[in-house]
Amino acid sequence: MDQYINRTLVHKQHSKNVLLSNLRRILPRALPLETMELAAGHVSPEDYQLLLRVYRPLGCPTILGQGKRYILREFLGALRLTKGQYQEVLQALPEETSQEFTRLYSPHQDSRERTRYYLESPVDDDLLNRIIKQGGKAEYYIDNGTQARASAILESLGYPQVPQEDIRDIFLANMVVDTSHEFFFEHPNEHVPGIMILEACRQMIIACSHSFGGVSREHSHMILDLLEARFTGFLELYAPIILRAEVIQKREHRGAWTSVTLDITIHQNGSQLGRVTCSGSTVGSGAFKRIRRLKRDELGLLPFIPGPDLDYTLLVKPQEESVWQEARLQELNLKTLVLRVPPRDTRPPNRGVYDFVLVVSGAGSAKGQCTLASRLSNGLLRFTLESLSRTEEEQLELILKRYCKVPERAVI
């Protein structure tokens, strides 16, 4: 059964926007006897039985070394191929993969002088799946959901006694393709849209950083600096899609990734149909805010115009009075408000300090004090903002960025 990742792993508010399931580290090819003994005493009986379905004991020398150990089910001797099976696999492989296949498999004569082909060294997981499929070894295939659960169990145990070289920084996930998604499928499409594939790869680097890179999901931000894609075919809507991400560069600080580059290959029906290189850096929430504040001066200089469909209420009043007036926004930034305030009587507007409250539907509110600075043409009033708390200023900043636009004439 597919295991959809938690939406917080990729910082999404709605689960429908999560495009990954069965996220896992590639499983070690073998587990020492001590690892399974420890698992027996520390995981649930159901989880231990799942590990026994994935790994089987083997006490004879193998391509993975001497001694008794538990071998990943796919690597058992049943992966030996008859001459006919060998030829079927070879004919089904593309040229670049067939060369690797012939290098990894060697012919041997059994006691009846029949030729059998044996795997001489560990094989890449994508080629392995092709061998299982084309060689008629489907009973040895481990489905993606089971792989993900086994990976999660071993991660929770910390891979005790497993050699470090077997804990590889290679991660796999299935891409979730929901054809009812209103953004990715806003018009009828008979293949997976490219923008959806890119978003899945973007989510992959973020999810791997949190799940395997020790990066806090609550107090860190991923700053993406490279997303480079190349596709060699279309991805179909009806067949499973696997993303395989290998870490090709990383930096760490106190056990957490500070920067990482992933080589993500995209697979469907036994073929690699695309490659995306994705890299980014992680920074703490405080550092992220400092980086973004470098551009905050613009928010106090540029004129922001509220969108025509903005649903808001703006109330103002002189501080010494108790009656609020509703006003309409014409222009604003972090330093000024330009408002149209309907006159209540024939008195000119008070030049003193005003209180204001701005409530935007779906975005919350900002409130503070402002001083009437000048009267403009067409009955508009310009106010200078005063005494905004840090919280109120951040809320106003959010409203500016999300719901207002700077006109072209202001940035030429």
C-alpha cells in the first residue's frame, strides 16, 4: 500500500498538493545478523515480520561477503538466469544498459552441464527491476510501499551494525499524479505535464533534506539555487513513476545538510525518461528573515496598489475621538497610506495622530498609528505610518507582497 508523505515535509497546506509517496532510502543489500536480532526486540511484531519478508537469512558465501546475514530478497540465488532468460533480458535492454548487464552476469556450468548465468556483483536498482521483469522473476520483486516501510523501520533503528558503505545516500519516491488537480490539469492532457514533474523534483529535495538530511522542518528554509532538467520521453498518466535521487554533493554542519545537490532520474515502465539536477541550501528561520530583510527598503519606497478584487476593510479615526470611519485604499507601503476618507462634516481633517485597522480577508489584519502628512488632489489624504510593532509590520508586509502590486511606471 502506498504511503503518502506528510504535507509538512514539503511545506504544503493541503495534502492534494503533495506529489510524493513511498519516500525511502534505498535498502541495504544485506543486514548483519545482529541488526535483525536488535530489530526483533525493538520493533512491533508486524514490522519484524515485514523485515523478514524483505530480507531472508543466508549462511553461505555470496557476492556480499562471508558469514551468516540477511540478504535482500532480490539478491538471492534465484536471480540466476537460464540461457533463454538471459537472452530475453539482453534483447529487452537498451544498448547502454545491455553492456552493464553482460558485465555483471557470468555463465557457469551446473552439475548437468547446463549453462546458468549468475550475478557476480551488486547491480543498480533500475537494472535489477528490468532483470526481475524480463527474466520472469516477479515473485522476488518488493513493491514500493513495502520498501518504504522497511526503510522507515531501519531509519528508526539507526541501521545498527550495518556497514556505512551500505547506508547509501540514494533515495526513491513514487510520483503522485492526480488528474483532477485543478492547477496541473487545468486543461485536458493525455500525459504528465512537465511543470508537475519539476514540482515533484523540487519537493524531492525538500523532503529528503528533512527526512534524511537532519534539517528541521519547523525552523529551516530550503533556498533552491538550481533546477536543470532534460527529458527524453513522455511520462504516461496510467503507469507508476519512480524518482531516484542520488546525493552528488553535500555539506553538513552538526549532522544536518547545509547544502545538497541531487541527481534525480525519472523512471517509468523500466525506462529512464528524464534527469533533473536540483541543488539548494538550508538556512535557519532567523537567517532566512535577515536575507529577506535586505530587500525590505523597497517596501517603504515603492507605491503598492491594492488588487481590484481585494476584499478588505480599513477603519481610521483621530486618536482623541471614539468614532471610526471607513476609508478606501488608493496606495500604500510600509511607510505611508494614501486613503480616500469620506468627510463627516465640513471640518477639515485633523492633522493629529490617527488609529487605523486594516483587515484583509484570508490574510488577517494590521493595525497601528499614522499621522496625516498632506492633502493630495482629488480629495486623497496621505498618512505617514507611526509606531507599528514588529508583528504588525510583518503582517502589513505580508499583505503588500501577496495582495498588492507595484505599477510598471514605478520601477522603470
